[in-house]
Amino acid sequence: MTHEFDDVVTEEEFQRALSKLVSAAAANGVDVEGGWTCEANPTGEEWDVVISVLGSSDSTKGTQ
């Protein structure tokens, strides 16, 4: 078990860690789009996380 997320104490660090996780999963063929229930240990709280595609970098080319 790794503790690479123990140092996430700001929203910026959270966004960076989440982006790395989603990017790595997608690059490995995981369909990350959809709804996910996540349990926050040790509090036992459950969170509903929804991931949806906003667009690809290819779709913004030539629009400027």
C-alpha cells in the first residue's frame, strides 16, 4: 500500500493528484467516465464522484 496521497493538503494538490490518477487510468485503457462511489477512510464518509469528458485538446485546435 502506498501513501502517495498523504501529502494532499490543498485543493491544488488534490486537483494535481486527481488529474494524474485519471490520466494514468485512461492511458491504460480504463473507462474512467461515469459515476464512482468513494469511501474516505478512516472517517467512513462516502463521496459521489462524477467524471465526464469536457473535450479533447484536438477539438480546440484552430478555434483561435
